[in-house]
Amino acid sequence: MAAPGNAEQTQLQDMEEDEAGVEEREMESDEEEGMGVENSDDEEDESSEDEKENEAEIQRLEEQLSINAFDYNCHVDLIKLLKHEGELFRLRKARQKMSELFPLTEEIWLDWLKDEIRLTEEDANREKVYELFERAVKDYICPEIWLEYAQYSIGGMGSPGGIDKVRSIFERAVTAVGLHMTKGQTLWEAYREFENALLSTLQLVAEPPKLAEYQAYIEFELKEGDPPRIQITFERALAENCLVPDMWTKYTTYLDRQLKIKDLVLSTHERAVRNCPWTMSLWKSYLLALERHGSDHHTVSDVFEKALNAGFIQATDYVEIWQAYLDYLRRRVDFSKGELHFLYSGRSSGLVLVFTLPSCVSAGFGESGDPSCVIMQIWARIEARHCKNMQKARELWDSIMTKGNAKYANMWLEYYNLERAYGDTAHCRKALHRAVQCSSDYPEHACEVLLTFERVEGTLEDWDTAVQKTETRLNRVNEQRAKAAERGATQVRQEEERVEQRRKAKADKKSQKKVQKGRAGEKRKAGRDDDQDEWNKDSAPKRNAPPGYKPGGGTKKPQQEAGLPPRNQNDEKPELRDDTSSVFISNLAYTMEEPEAKLKALFETCGPIKQIRPVFSNKGSFKGYCYLQFESLVSVSEALKLDRREVEGRPMFVSPCVDKSKNPDFKVFKYNTSLEKHKIFISGLPFSITKEQLEEMCKNHGSVREVRLVTYRSGKPKGLAYVEFADEAQASQAVLKLDGMDVEGCKISVAISNPPRRSMMDKPGSSRPAADMMSRQVYGARGKGRTQLSLLPRSLHRQTAPVGKVENGTAAERATASTAPNAAGESRSLSNADFAKMLLNK
């Protein structure tokens, strides 16, 4: 164990050593700090020296460029030094100067553009960057610069027109570098992502364009003139409107005149006739395209045979397709080489068949298939012009004239022109003389041509003969025209007399009805008074009174007491009425309360109303029609627009106010009874369908002008409708698309509107046969049988039995006495008292 003194000594030694260590460490740290300061000072000195060197180099380069501005490497080195030094203003100036002298590389442009994008954050300075991009894309075709341009423009989408600007830049980019082998794909992917992002934000379901939109789109692309875009637009439109012949016609015409690529043109023509085989013009264009692109004769003939079997609607279509095929045959003949054998074979297989064309068309169209004999005229010209066979041409023209064409002057002049070109003077003179003699439509023109011909070719005798024949013919024509005018005037006068007779007969019939109604009223009144007196004086045995009998029966109250509406003062003053400023309103509900107030509220928007005259019956009930007079004539046209407006569940009819006694043939509702190619007729519709629903269903197939639902007079639907389109093509497409469609569980039928013609017996003013009138009297006004229930008491039926079988002789005698002829030879009608006595005495 160590002594205490030694321990203290040891501690002192340790403390001394520690203090020495601390001093050493402090000295070392001081030395290190001194060395660090020296190092930093050295670095600062070095950087300042580098800056000085760079600045000196920059000045050297600028001086060198001032001597030789076209030193390319000097420009590049200067730009690198300025970018390293961070001299932005001088760097922009150096780049600007170099770009004015040289086209910059892709790397230099991208560095410049990225620096400017980082410095330009405000929207106001974006236009400067856009201008810089426009300069960059002009130097070289650089996909990366275009991609940077498009991505930068996306940042400005929020500004007005920003989306359109981005799309425009992408369109220019894919047009410029979209076909780049290695980098063009990047632009397409960026464009697709941009459009997908827009579509996801809109969240809309795009409807397929309609026919009208496609047509406008096609017109726009045709003006732009880019063939690929035009072709794809046509294909898109035809994929959804393949049954529209006009669209196929426009497409094939464009291909024939612009692209002229054989495979594309012929395949499109084939698709056109397969989709719309009923359209003759498409077949005709197909034949011309086959000939234009040098197809063999067998192919053309096959297409022609298919066209004949396509089933055209009109006979003129067959004539035109034959004419196109014969033109093709004629063009195949080289007359300079004497290839008449082909022409004769063509005549045997084609032209001679055309001569019998009416026989194959008459089965469906009659002799109206080719009334002007166009095909035979062409045949005659070929015989005269190419075959030098005028005899055959004259025979053909004789056949043409015998088919009802001899009365037309222009047909004779066509024959005359043929003789003038390929015939002789004698046949020309003969043709003109026949024209003067036979033509009935324009004989003056034929006479003028004959006189002109004789002035040039004829002798004095020929001239005298022509003058005499033309004067005789014209005098006869004038006489015939005068007689025809006289007959026409007579027919007009007779028709006016018939109209006047019908008007008088109608007026007499109305007056007779009024007289008969007055007499019947007097008889009923007298009968009621006699019945009451005889009933009160009756002393017959006491029996029970008939059901419903009231001893104290009274008379009816006057009109004012019965609750009738007060008569309008203007009704008693016809001179205050003006039919020209009035309308007739009908088909109103009989139960309408206060019709005058309701109609005034309905029609006051049309103009100031002068008076409303509702018509009531003798019992005070509304008859469902009235007259409304305006202050001004202009209001009538506005009121007529309310026709068929629904009022209390019924269609209200509004028509001009016309005096039928002065205009007995006036009809308000006149509908076309001929074929309406732009209108369709729909049947089998559900009764719940509305006009708006039907219009919405039809407008997908074209522009709808009018929709009319057919209803009964009560307003209940019949399940029928007419829809009018803008043109025939849209109506045809609607028929093909809508026919057989299921609408609310009902299968509808759709066809082109072709209303049946009205017979003469259905027209107003026509006289009906006696049998028809008898049938209406027997069966009633609507053709239905009258009731089979007898409304006469049994006593009256029993009087027809034999006298021995009558139960009550007194009743039989009274019945006989009551029905016996009076002194004047007329049978007296039974009164109510007679009926009562019969019932009580039974």
C-alpha cells in the first residue's frame, strides 16, 4: 500500500500532465485555424483569377467576333463561357446574334429555350417564348424541339383559346415530324395523352354525327383539299349513312375527278351500287368508270346486265342505262379502220334489242317508258353518220313518228336536221311539209322553217306551194283554237250556272227546313193544349195513372226563363260583321263553360278582338263552334296559327270565315292526294306517343320540317302520323331505318306518303246515286242500322191485326178513327191525349 504523501504527489503529476495536453491541443487548433484561413484565401485568389481569365477570354472572343462575325466556333465558345459565368443578359445577346447568322443546332436551341422558360413565369411573357419556339422549328426538323413546344403550350391551356392553340401546335408537330422513324412516335403518344386527358375531364358521351353534320364536314374538307382527310371523312359518313345515294354519288365523283386510282375507284363504285342498287345514276357512273380505267368488255357487259336486273322505279332509268351502254359500244368502234363488223354485231346484240326496248319495259310502265324514242333517235344518227345508211335511218324515224310523236314540231325538226346533214333536198322538203301538216303544238315554227328552207333551196313554184300550204294550215289552226276557246268559255259558263243552281237549291232546302220546323212547333204546341184539356175532361173508369204522369203539367218557360245566354246585340246587326277579319272556330267541347271568356283569353295574343259570337241551341247548350271577329285583318293570320291547338282535351279547328252560300266549293282542309316523296306515312303507332317523341325519333335520319299526328275529332289518336323531311333522300333513309321498328311494344310500318285519290262521289257538290241516298235513309247518317226497338205503344201495333182478334173494340174503333183520313185526304197525327186514352182503356 502506498503512503499518503506519494498519493498526493501522484495526483499532482496527473493534473500537470492534463494541463499540458490541453495546452498542446489548443496550440494545434490555433495552428489549424491559421492554416484554414490561409487555404480560403488561396481559393478566393484562385476563383478571382479564374474569373479574370474567363472575362479576359470573353473579351478576347468578343473582339475576335467583332473582327470576324462568321467564326462559328468562336460563337459556340462564347455562349459556353457566358452560360458558365451566369451572364444572362450577355448570354441572350450572344445567342441572338449567332441565330441571326447561323441556324442553331438542336442542343443550342433546347438550352436557350429551357433557360428562357425558367426565366419566364408570367403569362404576359409567354408570347415571347412562343415567338422563340417558332424561330427554333424553322431551322431544322427536330422532334424534341416540337415536343418541348407542345409541352410548353399545355401550360397555357387556362388562357382564352388555350386548348385550341395546343391542339394546333400538336397538329403542326405531327405533320412536320410525325413520320420521323425513331422520334415521331413520342409526339403521337403525347398528342394522344393530351386528348385523353381532355376527354376524361369532359366526361361526355359523344353521339355519332348526323347526315347534315357529315355533309358540312365533307364540304369543309373539300375546300381544304387534303385527299387522305377527305377520303376518311367520306368513309366515316358512308359507314353510318350507307343508304344515301347522294353521298355515294359525291364520293365517287370526287374519286373519278381527283384521285383517279383504279382499284380505289372501281371498288368504291361497286360498293355504291351494292348499297343503293335502285339508283340508276350510280350504275351509269360505274359503267363510265369501268370504261375509263380500261376494263374488259365482258366485265362491262356483266355490270350492265346487273343494272337491268336492279329494279329501277321509273322507265326513264332503263332508257338512260341503255343509252350509257350503247354509247360505250359506239366508242369501241374504230370507223376509220372499217370495223363495221363490230358495229353490226353490236346492232344485233344491243341496238336491235333497244328497238324492242318498249316491249321489255311496257310490262311495268306501258308505252310511257320512252315516249320520245331517244334510243331510236341515237340509232338513226349512227346509221346515218357512221354506217352511211339513210334508208335505215328514215325507217327508224317513220317508226318514231308512228308512236305518237308526229304532233310535235320539235320531233319533225330533229328529223329535218338529220336529213339536212346526211340526206338530200327532196327528203328535207318532204319532212318539212309533213311537219306543217301534222304538228299541232307549234305549227307556226314548222311553217317558218319551211319558208326559210324554200328561200334558200326552192324554186318559185316550190315557194308558192309552201306559202299556200302554210297559210291554209295556219287558218285551220286559228279556227280550231277559236272553237276550243269558245268551248272553254261555254264550259266555264255552264259550271257557273251549276254552281248557282246548287247554291239556290241549298238555300231553298234551308228555307223549307225552317218552314217545316215552324209548322212542327205550332203542331206540338197545339197538341199539348188539346192533350191537357182532353186529359182533364176525361171521365173514363178509375185506373192507375201511367208511370211518370203528373196531373198538374205545365208549359215550358220562355227562352229568358230557361237560362239561355243573352243574345248579342251585334247578332241582330249583320252590317257590323266583317268576314275578312273573322275566323270560324269549331270542334270545341259541348261542355265548355263560358266559351266567350275562354276563347278571348286564348286569342287575345293574336290582336284586339271586336266580338265573339258563340252559337247555342234552343235549349241553351253550347253547340261547340263560334265566330270570332278581330279589329284588324292582320290578326287573322296569327289566329290561324292556333289551328288544332288542344283545348280541354280536343283539337280546336280554326279556319277563315267564308260565306258558303257565295263560295259553296270552298274547302278549308285540303291535303295532297299525290305521291309526296319528301314525306313519310307511319302507321301502327302507340296511342300514347306524342309529337315531340316522334320528332325526336325521326330527326336522327334527317331535317324534320313538320310532324302531324292524325286524330279523331274528339282528339283521340288514331295511331297514324305524317312526317315531312327536307328532301327525298332523307325521307327514303327514314323509311329504310324506321320501317318495322318496335316503339313501346308496337311494330310500326313506314312508307312514302301516297294518299289515295278521292273519287268524284266524295267531292263536295257531286250528286250521289239514288241507291246511295236510299241506303243512308235506311241505315242512318253514319251507315249504321237504326235501333230495332219500337217506340210506339202496343195498342198501335195491335191495330194492324184482324178486327176479330182485337181485345177492346172501343180502342180499335178509336184507333181506326184517329188514323182515318180526314176530309182533306190527309191522315191526322195522334196527340198525347190519344196515347193516354189508349193506355188507360187497355
